Amino acid sequence: MTNQIDVVIQPVVLRFSLVDDEVVYHFASDTEAVLDRMEKMIGIDPAESNLFDSNLGFLPVSTTVLIRGSKNVLVDPGNHHTGFYGQLGLGLRRFGVTPDDIDYVVCTHCHHDHMGSAFRIPGADLVMGEGEADFCEELYGPEETERRLAVMDDLIEVPKGGDLELMPGVVAISTPGHTPGHISVLVESESGHRVIVAGDTVMTRREYTERTFSHWYTEDQIKGLHASLDRLQSLQPTRVMPGHDRVFSPAEAWT
């Protein structure tokens, strides 16, 4: 295979709280500590608090991936601020690529930390899962969703429960659960690896190996995540790129 796959921006997550009139940021090097464990540390009970009223906000930067083959594919262009302040463009430049060179922008889902910088790749085709644009309207409203989509070229949808070849050796796969139309990407790389760009179907390495998912998920989301992870693991990837953790080898993760 001739597909080259590289991480353009590595993931990191900050949390923040409001203390009187000051926003205080929380950070830990361990991804798991930044996520659910930090809520336990601060004493937030998901059974009693709503995610958006808990005084522990998210400021995440997701994994942004560049795939170069017969086409150039950018997966999860990331948070608005990484595009607005130029980090996305700088990251692409390291690989000799400009935003104009991107053929497909794949958004594994429409959460802002994965889709927010899509506006920096105007004119590229946008690939999302079937129904994810409707979910985007639920989150951001019709006008904001239309504004986000208007800068892109064609909207290409991966059929729910199916897959879609983007180019030889690169397939977008329906993996609902985290969101209704979530997708992941399977890449056959030039180095001989089968790489899964998992988005938030696998936010962290532990989710892949232990299936320990966030306590904020509903029962229906958990059911979808297990089914999607079954599908991804059946593909026997040699590398996994989580949405909010570093790339790992499943073979090493099990030992």
C-alpha cells in the first residue's frame, strides 16, 4: 500500500472551573485523570449533576490525522482555536501539505473539538456518517450547521451500519455510539499496518482494552459503543489512534 498516515496534532485535554470570578484550569498528564477521574477528585456525581452544569468544563484537542495516498484525507481537523490561530496549517506544512491540497475532510462526528476547524479547509468534500448532520443541527441549530457546511464542497455520508471507500486502502466505517452518526477510518498503510483512526468510539487506550466508558454515557450509547468496538476489533488493527489518547498497538496493549 502507498498510503502514508501521520498525526498532525496530538491530543490533549484541559478541564476548567469557575472559582468566584476566575476561570481555573486543571491538567494532568494521564488522559484518564483528566477525564472521569478528575470529576471524582472534585466530587462531581453524574447521578446528581448534569454534564453542562457541573462547573467542570472541557477544553479538548482531538487527534488530527493526515492520510496521503491517491487523495489527501484529513481526519478530524479539530477545535476551532487550532484552526483560527494557525496550528492546523502549521501542522500540515510539516508534511508538505497546504489546506488547498486536501481532497476530503473526514469528521468522525460533529462535536466541536473534532469538527470546529473544518472551516480552514474550504472547498474540500466533507465526509460524515449518515444522520450526523441532523445531530449537528440538534447541537448547534440549523443556521450554525448550515454555516459550517456552507464552506465545504459536497457532503458525503457513510451509510449507517455500512462503510465507504474513500480511496484504495482507506475506508470510512459506521461506528455509532458516541454520537448517532459517528464514523471511524481504516487505513492500510505503506508500512504494512492496519490503522484504525477511531475518533471517540475509542477516546482512550483503556476504552479499547477494558471497555471502561465514561459515566456520562446513556445505556443506549454504551450499547452502540460495544457494537462499534466489536466491529473495529474484528478488523484486527495493528495500530489504533484514539480520539483523545496517543496511538498504540493492540497487541502490546493486551500484554
